Amino acid sequence: MKTVAQIIQTKQIQQVHTIEADATVLTALQVMAEHNIGALPVTEEGKVIGVISERDYARKCVLQGRSSIGTMVRELMNSPVTTVTPKQSVSECLSLITDRHLRHLPVVEDDQLVGLVSIGDLVKETIAEQEELIQQLEQYIRGEV
């Protein structure tokens, strides 16, 4: 099974966009819209301290009648943040996402943000691995190996 590092290398988007905890929610939404992404790691003094997503905005801002202009990211973000390392496997990440009901995992190495994996990235990789295994088994059954 592949590692998080291998998934990050194959992603077309190499840069991870972040937002400061003291930025407004409106700024976070603008960054997400500009880059066509659904979540941002939240940083403070260069460290990842949370994650804010479109889902957080909908549930914690819009539904509560709060203003995206006057609300700070730190008020809506999910914290404490669950992170993974580049050495962790896809399976470990899927377990974390499932157990903790998450959609995004910041990838941290030596206290530095090096990537972000989503549930979509992990499911895509799992499906690709299963398809490859099926193909190998079919070849074995047909005696092609």
C-alpha cells in the first residue's frame, strides 16, 4: 500500500494553500474559491493549528447567522487538528478519516506542513490499488503470469 508521501508526489497541485487563524472567514472563502479547493489548513506562527472547510462555513457561520466579514477563521476552524506524516499508509489515513469523521488531513513533517490529503485522494488510491490487484488475479487465473 502506498504512503502519504507517494500520494502527495502524484497530486497535480503541489502547493498547499493556508490561511492565518486571525484572517476573516471571507478571506478564507476567497482563497478557497480562487484555488477551487474545499478546505484550508489554518496556521499560526507557521504551525498548523486547525482546518477550515466550506462545510464549517455552512454549518458554523451561515446557519448561525454569523457574518463572514466579522468572523475570524479561528472561531470556525476544526481544532485540535489531526495530522499525518508522509510515512503513514493510505490505510492508516482512511482509518483516521473514518473514525474521526474528517475529510482532510494536513501532512506534517518536522512541524512543517508538507501537504494535504483529502478523503477523495485516499479513496482514489484505494480503488486504483484494488483494480491493479484484480487485474493481477485475473492474469494469474488465465495463466498469463
